[in-house]
Amino acid sequence: MAGVRTRLLQLTLPLVRSHGFTRHALAQSVLALPAPHPEPLSDTAVSALFGEGDEARRTLIEAWLDEGRKQMRHAPSRSIKDVLAARLRYNESVVDLLPEAFATLVTPEGIPFVDPRPALSHAAKVADEACNVVNDQSVGPSWYARRTSIAAIYTAAGVTTPTNVTKDSRGFP
Amino acid sequence: MLRIAFNRQPLLLLSRRTFATEASSRALPSAVYTNASGKGDPSTTSTPEDITEAQRKVLDAALRVDQAGEIAANYIYNGQLAILGRDRKLRPLIQEMWDQEKKHLEVMNKLQVQHRVRPTLMWEVAKVAGYGLGAVTALLGKEAAMACTEAVETVIGEHYDDQLKELDEMSTSHSSIPLLKEVIKEFRDDELEHLDIAVENDSQRAPAHALLGTVIGGGCKVAIELCKRF
């Protein structure tokens, strides 16, 4: 079951651009199998495989973020700048969808307030992956200092990445 | 248990020291980390990706604790030497043990990077507590300093044994885990050798030896549990 779930998540990732981080995208994943399923997964099947309601969407978002970290290993050079740039470029194709995706992550069901941990965890994982790619040898407190600064840089760069905006007839946003 | 064994079987000390001497003439497992021979080898440069999340947490915690332990051990000997550095008999012994711990720490730092382990948040606490423990016990006398070494190395030796059992349960085809087990065995034997040295140098004649050993041993176990988590 775990293998099927992972495989379908991988097949869903290319569909995010057109279908968004949605249960519908997950349902469509079976159509991309080598021996395609005749029709999309039912909502019950999506819930069984990936979780109920927005939990399935969170699973997809986490899988997309995991893939983004893997893509960092293919940066053109082993500098922090290029590695982080590679990660930010991965965001470009779905940049309009990211604010809502992160909002979904930080507002889990059953909790009446914003939970910043998923966002902090994401930045920390990106920073750790970046350090791993550049073969950082830090130990002890400097391990934390380096990753904290890289996470802050990545977060700031991500926040300031422009999203597409709708312009009025005069060309103003 | 080890203490009783040493009281009743002093020959065990000789046999362990003889083994260590023989081992030193062979290439030690940790040598792949301390010299350049292991560069580029996956066993020293990468971490297994085919272990479960639970096993990853076990590996993470194990290496974090080991690294913290070696930091503390370094500073214990540093503290002891600061007080007992003028003792002609103990100085070379403490220096030799400290030099071994420096090598252990060097290897643990490389293992931390290789396996992408988060180092302990108690890093600076380990330094201060280690130095303080070494210096205070040394101020109580040579025997108390040796009792401190005996207590710490007993806990560490048992801890490494427990880790070897955990690693035996790890099913992976990655070559880094068998190497890690060999390194831990080597370090365990080094720590037990330090225990031998401590006993030979009258650790059991320290004032309130049993109380000192219990308190220090208990403190080490608490530190191990804290470093596993933090």
C-alpha cells in the first residue's frame, strides 16, 4: 500500500500546475500510470490513500516540497546561492498556488489557530538540504547558526518572490 | 558488574590491555576517518537511505549522544589535567586518555556530518559540565579523579554496547552501518581500557567511592537521555 501511495504521489506532482494542490489532482494520478486506470480515483479511494479532506492536500503539498528538496541536488554549482536559487526556481511553475498551499499547511484541522511549525520545518529542511549539497562540515553551535541564517535567507527570498497579479485596463495591479 | 569482575579477576585487565595492544598493530576501523583513506568511499561519505523513519531516529539519537559524550570526555580530561598536571605519574596517563578522546571526537564529528545528524543543543553544557566534573573530582584528590573516570567510562562502555545491539537490528545494505559498528566497538574498547587504567590507579580507594560512582554514573545516564532528545 505504501508503495502504491508513493508512486501515485509522484505521478500527481506534474499535475499540480494544471490542477492545483487538490484532491482532484490526486484522483487524476491513476490516469498517468503505465497501465492507466480507466477512470480517476473515487473520493473514497483518495481518502483511503491520502487522508480525509484537506489532509490529502497536505500530503500532496508535503510530497511536492520533498521533491523540491531533491531538485536542489541538481543545482548548476555547489554554492549556497545556486542551490537556493534552484529551489526557488522549482517554485516558479506553481508560484500562484503557494500562498494558499502554505495556508493549508499552517491551518491544520481541529486547531483553532495558525500552526507555524510546518512553515518553519520547511525552511529548516531546505536549509539542511542546501548545507548537505554544498558539503558543509559545520558541527556544534555553528551547525545551527549556518542553517538558521540560510533558512532566513530562503524564507525572505520566498516571501519577496512576485506572484502573478491581475492588472486593470490602465496596466496597474 | 564490571567493577566486581576487575576485583576478582585482575588478569582480565591484562588480557584486555593485551588485546588492545594487538589491535593497535592492525588498522583500526576509525582510521578511515582520521586519515584520507576513506575519501570517496560511500561507507564514509553517505548515509543509508533504505532504513525506516524509526531507524533513522535511532541512528540520529545514537550519533548525537556519542558526539556529546566525546565532547564531555574531552573536557573531563582537560579539567583533570588542569588540576593534576603536575603529578608525574598521572599526567602522562591522563594525557594519553585525552589524546584518544580527541581522536574519538574527530571521528564523531565526521560521522555527524556524514549521517546528517543534528548535533545536541547541549553542546556548550557538555563542555562546561565535563570540565567542571573533571576539575572538581581532581580537586578531591587523585583517587577521586580516577573514580570519576571509572564511573564515566563504565556508563559509556555499557552505552556503546546497547548501541551495538540497536545497530544489529538495522536492516540495510549500506556499507556505512557495518563500519559504524566496528568504530563503536573500537571506541568501546578504548573506553574500557580507560576504565582499566582508572582502577589500576586506585580509583576504588577514593573517598566515598561508591557514592561518587553512583552520582557520576547517574548524571551520565541523565545526560544521555537529554542528548537523545535535545
